[in-house]
Amino acid sequence: MKRKTKFQKQKEKENALKSISVLWQEALKIATSKPERARLYVKQIRAIKKHVKVKLPETIRRGYCKKCLLPFIYGKTAIKRIVKGVIVITCLACGSKRRFRVK
């Protein structure tokens, strides 16, 4: 079996990022009406990320709950607050919290 060339790896990563962005858009559209399907899309995104070894954009990395895999839609599936220089995102489905420093 031949090794992949640099061009082939780059092309594979580009295709993976395209499919990840399509899955993310679909997950955001249906997160409130069909949360189980949205979770499935996020699972697929994570599987693609592991298989191709591509780094996710920050909007996707911070855009879903790590515990229940539901995409965050502020006001519907999550609450976003700023407390003492820290962004706190609370998932309304499972109650878990994620914290990020404000730059």
C-alpha cells in the first residue's frame, strides 16, 4: 500500500472541513426541533475530526456541549454569561457548564 502524498493529505483535509461545515450547519438548524439528530451530526463531526486529524474551527469547538453533544443556540439550548472575566456557557439540556477566559 502506497503512502499518501502531501497533496493527497491536503485534499483530504479540505474535503473533511467541507463536510464538517455542512454537518455543523445542519446540526444548528435542527438543534431545537430534533435534538437527537443534531447530536448524531456532532458525533459524526467528531469522528471525521479523529479520522482525518484535522483541527476544528473555534466556532465549532466551542459550539456544542461536551457532555450531551447538543449544539449551543443561545436562548434556546444554552445560556451565555460573563462572570468576572470568564464566559460561562450553561447547557439547558444537561446542565453542564463550560468556562472560557475573556481575552
